[in-house]
Amino acid sequence: MKAYERYYGVAREQLERVFATQRVAIGQAAAWLGEALANDRWLYAFGTGHSHMLAEEIFYRAGGLAHAVPILDDQLMLHKEAIEATYLERSEGYAAKLLKLYPVERGDVLIVASNSGRNAVPIELALTGRERGLKVIVITNLAHTRAWPSRHPSGKKLADAGDLVIDNCGVEGDACVELPGMLAAVGPTSSITGAFIVNAIIVQGIENALARGVAPEIYISSNTNGDGHNDKLLRRYKSRIRHL
């Protein structure tokens, strides 16, 4: 079997495991989101390193919520100084300052994603979000987080910091395909499973809001006939969403 076929098999197996084992947690997350949307509240999402892609996943895209805001910081992403970002996400005290840049309020929902679940910034952001009255949903890799110690002074891991934990069902180290002659495995999967989890929460959350009599605002593809519709949303929310 070729390496890409093995990778496909493992990724599919992990998605199936997420679907089979995390349904209750995804359902609870969607219930909180549906309630938030019905009450005119907001969804926020955060991740460091490659997990920041899950924050971007919720934002400004076809079929996506208008009431969705990524928490993005250049210093914690990979497009500027990847090495510095790796060390910064381990730093204590950064998350609280970052969250102050966003108008989060009690009743909002916050997704915090970290595959390892061991670095200080995601842990602190989740803890701070709970202190602020947000419902905090954690997406992490429990196999990995159980195998490695926390880098937070409290000893807590991200799985200890949220109101709800969703396991991406990945393997320790994320990469899943071992090849002869390679020092370590290749083929990470957390972005695949993470994107599914995030969108599953949003899709079900929208249906839950509809059941409450509220149709959440969404974007329509700007590559179809969505420009006029989207422009109205952008004018409405540009002053509130710092990344528009």
C-alpha cells in the first residue's frame, strides 16, 4: 500500500472515530452555540501554531456565521516568525492581554484548539474565557495530552481548562504514517479532524438556533451572487470584528 493510501486510511479512521465517540460532546457544543446565536451572542475561536487554522475556519467564508470571530495574533501564527511563535505559545501571561482585544461577553462561546494541549497560552485563554463567563469548548488530542506534561505552571492541560472537551482522536505526535528511513512519522491529521469538528458544531448550532425561531446570519460565496448580501453584513459588523 502506498503511503498516501495509508494516510487516507488513518485520516478516515480518525474521522469515523470522532463521529462515533464525540457525538455527545459535539452535540453539547452545538447546543451552547445554538443558544448563543438565538440570544444574539457570538462565537470566538483560538489556536496557536497550526491550530490557528481552526480559528480561521470559522471566519468570513461561504456558509459561515457572521457572528463568528477568530482570535488571531501574528506573533502566535507561523507566517512571520515561526520559531518565535513556538516559544511564545509557552509563555505565561500572554493570553489575558490577547483576550482583552476582543469584546467577549458572558453568553458567548469560545473554541480553543491545541493538538498537544500542553502549552501555556491556549490553557490560559481557556481559563480566562471561563472566568469571563464564556462557554469554553476545547478541541485537543487526548492521546498526546495524556503522554506529555503540561507547560503551564499550574500543571493543568487544555483538557482541564474548558467546560467541554472534544477529542480529535489523533495519535501521539499528530503525524500518523511511518516510513522506512524516516526519523519520525509523517502525515499529520489534526487539521482534518479539527476542521470537521468545528464545522459540525456550527452546522448543528445553526439548526438548533432555527429550532428556537432564529435564522443566524451567514455569508454567501462571493464567487457566486453573494457580494451584495455580504456587503451588508460587512458594513454592519466591521466596527466590531477587528479582522474585517
